Amino acid sequence: MRASISRLPFLAWVVIAGLLVCLGSSPLMAQQTPPRSPSDTVRDFYKSMRERKFREAFALSIYKPAIDPLKPQEFDDLKPDFEKMAAVIPEQVDLSGEQISGDVATVFVKVKEGEAPEQPEPIILIRENGVWIIGDKENAAIVKKAGKQFFFNARIDTHHDEVQAMLVRISLAELLYSQQHADVFADLATLITAGLLPKDLEGVESTGYRFHVNAFSGGKSWSAAAEPAQYGRSGRLSFYMDATGVRSKDNGGKPLTPPKN
């Protein structure tokens, strides 16, 4: 009569258990986690951004080569920028479908703004080494080339554009103030008190620049200037503006002087 399993010798049980352990650890037997789909990648990216897990989020995108080399201090320096990105991430992400063509995919995300109906926004992904990541090939190449400088360069470019826009706003503020005060211009503190300029121009946290607005000759003329708070990190260009226009130059972070007549 065939022996029942329960009557197998103890040594035989040891051998069988060892075989099961070996088979269980074999790549053929191990349960593999299926790769993320494009939709899974987008969903996990938004979730990580909402939870302020920035390294995990950017690891799902073409920006991984810009994040991985950052030292802790450099990462902390960029964290306010990442916080701004996270602040605009919607609480609920409604994915309405995906399209895959070779190693390129498009995921459609429905975004609702105010009372307007939801509109699907396309998000492009590419497949690298069998893994879907958010972004396109052209920008992926730019990020890889810049490495950890990418986010600093992006911040600098953004700050330069914002300074240009703020200088235009300062010029309009001076014009409005002079119309209300018998053609007399004002300095920065006065324009802020009058509600014509934002108070955060007194600091550098939100702009990355130090702004100066001065009135001369009893308020008959004025000038404005701005230079980076951290040269090479928050900006490279220094700016100078008066009634004749705006000048900008890489001056090593030093203020620009008025043009000589």
C-alpha cells in the first residue's frame, strides 16, 4: 500500500521543504509585480506630488536625472519650487483613457475649472527600459544634458521672466501714482503702502530678487533695479529701469548702475 504523506519520514519533509524554498525564490516561480501602465504612472505621480513625496514623484518622470544627483542641501533649496508645483495638483484626478503607440503614450486627464465643464488634458509619456515615465523624448534629452542644474536653470529662467513682468508693473504703478499726486513719483515703500505693488517685493523669498525703487529730485524722476538674491541659484541677470526703458546684464549678481549720458 502506498504510504500517506503524513507518514513520510522527517528527513524527507526536510528535503521537500528545502526544494519548496528554492523553487519559491526562483525567478520562474516568484510572483512578479506587473509594470505600471501609463495611467498608473500618471495616477501615482499625482498622488506622490500631493503627498509631497517629490523624489518619488519625479522618479516617475523624465526629471529623474535632475533629481537623483541633488545633494540634500540643494534639494532643500529647490523645495519651495516643488511646493508651488504641488499646490496646483488637484485633489481628485479623473483619468478618462489612454492611447499607446509603440513607446509613446497619451493619458487623458479631466480637469475642471470653476463652473466650466471638465476638459480632457493630454499627458505624454515615453517608455524607457520597459518603464513608462511622464514626459517626451525631446525634453528628456534636455533634462539629461543639464543634470542637477536643470531645476536651477528652470527657476532662473522663470525668475528672469517674472522680474521683467514686475518691472513693467512698477512702471505702471509709478505712472498711476504720479497721476494721483501732481506728477510726483514715489519709492518702493510708498507704492506698496498705496496698494500699487505687492508687499512681498520687500523680501526675496517669493521673487528670488532684491528690488529697489527710488524717487529723485523731489519726486520728479524715478528708477528701479533688481539683482538676484543668490547669484547662479535664483537668477543671473541684474536689471535697471527708468523712464527710458529696461536694461539687463549678467553682472555677477551686482546691481547695475544708471547708464552714463
